[in-house]
Amino acid sequence: MAERRRQELEEKRARLAELKRARDERRQQLASVEKGGTEAPTLSSTRRDVNDLVDSLLARPSTPARQPSNLASTPARASSSNTPPTSVPGTPGGRASRLSNNDGSIGRAAGVGVGITQALSQSAGQGMADREVMSSPFQAVDFIDMQAELYEMPSKVVKPVTYSKAIQTSTSMSTSTSDLESDGSDNESGTSRRKRTAEGGAGRETEDEMRKRILDEIEEERKAVEKELQELKVKGEELRVADLSNEQRQAIFAAPDFTAFIEESTKIVQRALSDGYDYIKDYTIGIDGTFDESEGQKVKLFCAFSDERWTNGRSVTDIDWSPKFPELIAASYNKNPSAVNDPDGIVTVWNLHLLERPEFVFHSPSDVLSVTFSPYHPTLIFGGSYSGQVLLWDTRAKHLPVLKTPLSATGHTYPIYAMKMVGTQNANNLISSSTDGLVCSWLADMLSQPQETLPLTVPSHNKTDEVSITCLDFPDNETSTFWIGTEEGSVYRGNRYDRASSKAGLDNDEVYRGHAAPVTGLNFHPSTGSIDFSDLFLTSSVDWTVKMWRTKASSPSDRSAQLQPLHSFEEADDYVFDVKWHPHHPAVFGTVDGSGKFDLWNLNQDVEVPVSSTSVSGRAINKLAFDRSPTSRKAGLGSSDGKVYIYDLPEKLVTPRDNEWVEMQKTVQGLLGARDAGVNGVGASGLGDNGFGGGGNGARGYR
């Protein structure tokens, strides 16, 4: 672009030089005419030559310019199409029309051809004036050297460039292409253009102006933000909530939605806070200390559940672990005499991850004496009350039972101390028993009336033929035959349906007599492992003993001997309130008594003393239950002080080895031999490792 401008300037200089040369030639011709009297060229030819020269000098680069010829050699050159063929003196209209067609050229040649235009305009007139000029000596026209800067008017208005806070654009300092191509006859020099560019052209702002404008914009934005904040502050003061009165607060706190929200939210937070893991524990401390092997044999307290609002002044009457969620345990409670406004009976569901309060609390119109989770419906909990009602609670519902049996003769009217769910997922029943000797079968979704009722009677009783049932249990995978413990101390076998060999009801020919006081607990051996011991069951009694029984007879002649206990465990110093087999170890069971002790027995190690004895509380422990997790490492204990104690069991004690079932078979064979020999109850000092000298001489095989 600079090269192009340079060429244009060179062409203009050449044309000006030619104009000066032509002027000098005319002066010479005029001088020669004055001296020698030579006839001068006609004025019209001179005018045409001047006009042609001016037009060639002022032509645009885009239009081809006429090449001026030598005025001396061609004084009478024919004019172009833009010039009239003749210039008629006295009629200046011809010149005016040509000038009107080139008005832009006249504006641009205002500085260069002003003298020529004046001379030509003075010579315009009548033909007489032309003749006078021709006859008189020609007056010379004086040309003046004049320099002027010609400015091109912009074809369009250039808008100023604006800037925003987010985008900054650079100002183009170069000349636009349209300006360069709009007029090729621009006469300004490169020095003046650089000067004007440095000073800033029209529509362009300097660096200082740009900086000032940006600072002004930032200041305006800052003021706008401050104004907005001030408005928000004023609005916040207007919307400020006034202090609530005590009545309004109580109304909000009593709203059901607010209470439910607080209940659920705080429960989640407390679960997280109840995690007792030591996150900053340093495992490098104490590694050099001696390790006590007895630590692995001790039972440790995990937690004790109690709630000042609900459990104070009550006793735990029954407990049961959830088969679906191993961290949940349900506990039933009797009446609190000092809380007359509270429900008579309650059931609480405790969570091992929520130690401060119960997960659920359910109400009952009467003392709840037994409780059980439904193994087929994880959200359902059944309870047996002192009034004889069977209650059903749902963890998805509120505190009150969703279903309950009517207080009528069609169901129970006496306290329900025992119940159990039997059957399968698609066909199951709840079996309940009361102290009036009535056994009922219920459907879980219909408690309006029992499906079956079975009154149990014993005709040999002196005053009444009824039996007062205190406990009940079914062997594993059995739904029709059950065993009950009674207040008289005997254990009976009963049938739900008529059979070929026996009718429905109690089998009076199979009575297990051994306890001298009411039976408090009855539990069958779980059918797990390589050898089935499901014909063994344990009973606990108020007579301070625990007895182990066998239900199956090898032959009819053994019936009288079979009705005697295999062994009697007489280590307790108080009433034994409950007994349970461990769900996975074949030889381990636990007992709780009135002195507050929790004993663990391992028949493969010793049959006379427990392998672990723990003093839990100064109050009686009423119920015992092992959790239903795959390892069953926790035991729940229900106390008469209203607390539920959870103990961690040592892994070495409750995890069975592969030969535990074989060892248990040998132990049972030794107990059978000792019973048949009439030596039941001898001390362990005269026995072998199992207490039987390698199985006992003359003992029958277990199978």
C-alpha cells in the first residue's frame, strides 16, 4: 500500500512538471509574438489545451487519464468527447456544461488551477472581445505556485469503538481499504499522513481516552453494585421475621410435619455420631506389650439400650432380632406403674448404630409379654399382650398397631407368653399360646378371628384339665408338631392336626417331667451343620436348673427312658429365666438367671460348668437372644431394670471348627450312656475331656 501511494505521488509530480514546462513554452511564444509580430495561436485552441491539461492532471486513478501532448508541436489538438469541438466566444455555456460534469475535479483543483480559471473567465465575452484580443497584443497570464493539503471527505460516518468489561478490542490504526480506493488523486504527502495518524483521526480514541473511559465504566459498575446491595439490605430489614411468641413456638413444635422432620433428621445424625470407632487411633503404640490370650475368651459389653422417656420403670419381657436387618432388635415391656398417662405396654426397636434412643416405639393398650419379627415380612412385628390380644405393628406406620385381635371368646382371653411364625414365604401362620391352654393359628393379614383354635387339656390333672402354657417352640422345618412348657414344670408334645397314630392336641403318653417348678424357656437345636441335632431341646426353669432333652426314641422300649432328661445343668444360683442354643455352633448355648448372670456353655469342652460367666446387672435378666447374622457374634439380654444389653461374643468361642459336630455327637452319646447307666449328675472329675471318658462304656450309638 505504501508503494502504491509512492507511485501516485510520482505521477502527480510528473504532471506538475509538464504543466510548468507548458507554461514556460507559452511565455516564450508570447514573447516571440511581441518581438516579431508572429500571429499567436487562436484563443480557442489555447483554451482547449489548458482544459485538456487540467483534466489530465485531475483525473482519478481508476479512469484512464489522457496523455497530454506537446503544446508547441500540436497547438490545435482535437478535443476529447468530454470537451466541445469549438469554444464559441460569447457563449460560456459550453465551458459551464463541461465544468458541471466534473464538479469533483473542480473542487480538487481549487488550489492549482485558480489562476488559469480566472484568466479563462476574463476572456469569455462577445466575439468583438475576441477580435480585440487577436488584434491587440496578448496579455500574459501570471501563474502563482501554490501548495495546499487536500482532504478527502469520508464516505460514511465512522462510529467510535466501544468497550465492555468482558471484551476489549484493539483499535485499528490502519487506513481502511475503502478510504484508500475511494480517491486515487489524493495529494497529501506521507509525512502529513503519519502526523495525522499519530494525532488521532476522526472516530478513533487515544490510549489515555480509552483508559479513562474504562475507569469510568468500572466506577459506574461499582456504584451500581453498591446501590443494589443497599437496596437488598433495606429489603432484608423489611422482611426480617419478628420474634415469635411462646404460643406460636409451641404451635410450630406441635405440628405433625415439623415433628416428623425433626425426628427423622436427628435420627440420621445420631446414627452417624453413635459410631464408636476411634478415628485417631495410633496402631504403633503398645505393640511391644504382652498379649493376654484370655482376652479372646471374654464376653464384652457392646452397648446398653435404655430411654428415660419410655423404658424407665418397666421390665423387658421379651426380645427378638430382626431376620432381615441384623442390627435391629425388638424388645417388649410391661406397664410402668408411675406413668399413668403412658401406654400400658410398649415395644421398642433398637438399632446398633443408634445408641441414644430407639429407632421405633410402638404402643399397646396392655402389657406386651411376647414379641417376634415376621421372618417373611421384615416390616411387621407381632406382640402378645397380657389381655390376650395379638397385636400387629408396621414400621412404615405410626405408633399404634395396624391390626389387633378382638377381645372375644373366639381368641385368647388370657396372657400370651409365647408365639412363633411357622411356614414358608407363601404360606405361613402365627402360632400363639396363652395360659388358659389355648393355641391359635392366625394369618398375618387377618387378625379378626383365628384360622384354627386348639384347646390343650390334661385329664389327669386334679382340679382342672387345663394346662397353663408358659413357653412354646417348633423344631426346625416342622409346622404341625410343637412342644410346650407349663407352669407345673412338665413339657408336653402337641399336634396341630389329627394323625393316624394321634389326635390333635396334647399327647398324654409323651410327657417330659423333670422340673420341679414352672418352665421359663424352651428352645430346639438349630438344624445346621453336617449332623442333624434338631431332636435336642433345652428347657430352663424356676427350679434353678437347665435340662437337655431328646425327642426321638430308638425303639418303643426306650420310651420310658427317653422321657428323662439327657443332662441337668445345675450351676445357677437363682431362677433361670431363659435358655437358647447358638445358631451356628452345635455345642454352645447360653442361659440367663435372676442374679443377673449370663453364662455361655460349650458341651464339647465341659458339661458341668460354663466356659464363660458374666455378671451383667444387679437385676434379673429375663430374656436371651442371639443375633441372626451369619456369624451370630452378638447376644441380646433383656433385663428387669428396663435395659437391653448387647454383648460381643468371642470369635474363638462361637465360631465352630470342622470337627465340632463330630465332637458334639460323641458328647451326646456319652450323655445317653450316662443316663442309661443311672449316673446322671456325677462330677466331671471322674470323666474324660468330654466328661464321659471317651464316650462311655456300653453307650448306644447316637444314630
